[in-house]
Amino acid sequence: MVSYLDVERPAPGTAVRVAPGIHWVRLDLPFKLDHVHVWLLDDGDTWTVVDAGIGNDATWAAWQQLTQTTLGDKPIGRIVLTHFHPDHVGAAPWLAEAHGASIWMTRPEWLTGRLLSVDLDAGMTDHVVAFYRAAGCGAAYLDYVHRTSDAYARMVAPLPRSYRQLRDRDGLHIGGRTWHVIVGGGHSPAHACLYAPDDGILISGDQILPRISPNVGVNASEPDADPLADFLASLNRLEGLPEGLLVLPSHDAPFHGLHGRCEELRAHHDARLNDCLTACRDGATAMEVAQVLFDRPLDDHQTGFAVAETLAHLNHLLAAGRLTRETDGDGVWRYTAV
Ligand SMILES: [Zn+2]
């Protein structure tokens, strides 16, 4: 069971101290998931910030307000980005330029973010549409994909052409603390968590969240990938950390109860795998299975996540030999339980 840290949630543009030298900031997002967290780490003469928020006017206004309040005259020297998703990196290029700060990421996250923000030719759109067609999505959704396949580039200013690389098990010295980099997979290619063993604190990004299950999805760039295997392996690794840690996640609120949450997430994915097998008893497309797993009305934005997440479970079952996949005459994948 998760137990939330007993502090009030910060209003947008303000910071709440959660440990010595560590401040929690909540920034608005224009989605159903309506907020993301960033962390301000006091680093002596400068600040290190972890994640930056999405790239829009509201985020920029919040950073300017933070400069008046918590940041004060001390510049941001370093921006650590947990992963390339737009709600985490979108505002980072502006912030880096305004403060002369360096950007620190794992190499796969930098490469992916940089590539998506510059890959805008028509062939990319056709490729993504073909992927969702093979997943069994209908014409209305494919039209939405056609109109929005450049969404990443619209939400994220291109990442800088150079950056500082974070590697698994690196130690980052920030404000008298040593943070160990723990690289995880499944939600994004090489997501960085930061762990301060002496203080018992884990900045978990989206790798582990207290309430929602981090999206584990298959994308058009790697249609045969098994990201669920990566995610489950990362849960095993996080479970090897001490139980009493204070976990600082990118959504919801800081919490204790890491091991129980890892167990809940593993049980959630096991149940999803079983639901997929049941849905594929007589053969089904990924879209048909998604409608069973996500048994509620989904808008177009959510449909993309639902199909990607369903494909992650189907690919995991394919890899285990528990499903077969055939391509029908229309080029659509059909999955059947073995
Ligand atoms: Zn994410």
C-alpha cells in the first residue's frame, strides 16, 4: 500500500520543500493527466532541476514565477531529464538557453527526442498510419494519426545538438548529496531515475508512479519490441532498493511504499496478459483487444496509448509463445491464443 507524504501539494508556479535542498514543483499539462512534477535541487551556487515541463506559455510563465520566488538570483546550472516525453523535456531547451544550463540525459533518450523533433517528412506520417492500420484501427482514428503524427515536434523545441550523457550507475554530486543513476526500460528507451542512498530518496520520474500504471507501449519505430519485458525487469531492480525510501514521482504525489507498488504493478500486468489471452481465444486484432482491456470511451489521444499498451502485452505473449500473429489480406495483424 502506498502512503503519501504529508505535505500540501504546491500550487502551479510555487515550490514545496520535501527534504533539505529538494523542492517539489507541480506544472500544469493540457491533457487529461493535467500536471507533471519537476524537482529543484539546491546545488550551492546554482540549481539543478530534474525535468522541465511541457513546452507551452503556461510552463514558461511558471518558470518565470519560480525565478521570482524559490530560484531567486541563483541560476539553473544543470537540467537533468528523466526521459524524452514532451511533458518532461518540452520546456528544457528554453530553460537551458535562458540560464546557460547544460542538459543531462541518457543517450537513447536524447537520440529519440532529438530525432522525433526533426523527423517531419511525409514518409514518417505514412509509416505511423500504416502501423496503426496493421493494429486494426478504423479510418477515423487513422485520419487523426495523419493530422497529428508531428505532435511531438509541435510540443517540444528541438533538443540541443549537444548534451551531457547520463549512464547507468553514474554518481551525480548535487548539493552535498550523491545521486546514483538507475536506468530503466519499458516506459521509454532508457529512463533515468535518481537515487540518493544516504537520504533514502528516489526521484522516480515515470518509471514508477503511485496510482496510475506507467504507460508501457509499442510504437511504429519498433513494432516487434517487447517493452513489457524491459518494464518488468526494471520493477525487479527497483524492488532491490530499500523499502523505506521516499519516492518522488512525476505525477500524483511523493509517497512511501515502493515494494508494494512494484507488486501491484506486476499483478496489474499479469491480469492484463490474461485478459489478452481470453480476448484472443477466437482471434482478434490489437484494436479489438484494446477495446476489451480499456472498457470505457477513449478519446483519440487516449486511443493511441491504449493500442500501444495493448500491443506491448500482445508482443510479450508472442515472445513467450502463448499467441500467434497472422497478417490478414488487408494487412491487419490477427492474434490467436495458442
Ligand atoms: Zn513519460
